[in-house]
Amino acid sequence: MTRPWKVLLLTLLVPLVALAAWLAYHETRIPQNQFEVLNRMIELQKEGRYDKAVQVVQTWMNDSRRNISHDGFLYEQIAFGYIVKAYKKPATKDESVHQAELNLEKALGFFDKKKVEDIDIDLYGIGGAYEILGDLSDKDKCRFYETAKQAFERQLPMIKGDSYTAYGKTVPLEPVRGDIRKHLGGVSKKYSDAGCKVH
């Protein structure tokens, strides 16, 4: 092989090896904290790799460095990962809805076990996710809408006072209550429109 061919081959080979090394690192890097985990999940979802996105969070939940008090939130994130997959990949919608429901049940169970000492809007997020599952589902709309209604109804009395201050920032609470009422009214209408029987 002549010297120009060797130089050309080397010029092509070095960037390819560098790219392969970067891809290997990118795929195998282990997030070091919850912030990195959630960022990685978002990256993977943008790439359309929904199962891998969920797997990143599930792997983190087995890591001893995590703060277990955030597990309910992480279950919600896994559920939302499956909800996104249900929208983007209709062929696997039923399985995605089922997996989302399983993780929402875990999030709800986690919420029920913890002692709520401050304003906590976890039920609002869980109720919203169940409402979306009702929108997605063909056969379990009523059950999902009912669970969403219950979560919103439980959440509303937990938002007490006029405002909430944390980290030097004060947030008025009436708009939060108004948003919960709006979702409660919306899911109640969907419940009725779907022909669900009132319990």
C-alpha cells in the first residue's frame, strides 16, 4: 500500500473509531443522579427509544444511591414513558397502557404509604395520567376515568391556604385548586360521555 493510501485510510479510520467510542460511551454511561436519569430518559424518548427510556429509570430505582422518597415520582415518570409510547407506537398501545397502569398503581401505593406533611400535588399528576389512560383505552375508559376522578377529589382538600412558599418563592394556591377543579370537571364529563355508570 502506498503512503497516500495509508494516510487516506488513517484519515477515514480515526473519525470512525472516535465515533464508535463516543456511541459506546453514550449508550453505556450510567447516570449518577436522578437529574441525569430523567435527562437520559428524555433523550431516549426523543430518539423514539421508549423501552430503553423506561429501562434507564427502572435501573436507577435499583441503585442504592437514589433517594427512595422519590420513588413515587419515578413510578409516575415510568408511567408517562409508557403513555408516550402508547401515543407514538399504536401497535403496542394496549401493552403500553397496561404497563403505565401498573406503574401508576405503584405510584399511588407509594403515595398512600407516605406521610404528607406539606403541600403535595402527587395525586394531581397521578389523576392526570389516569385521565390520559382513559382517553387512550378502548375497553377500560370508565375504570381509568373513575380512578382519575378519585385522585382529583382526594387532591383538592390537600391544597390548603392562600399561598405556598418554598426556596424563597411564593406561589398562590387558588390557581392550583382551580386547575384541579377544571380537570375534575373535565374527567367527570368524559366519564359521563363514555356512558359510565355512576357508583
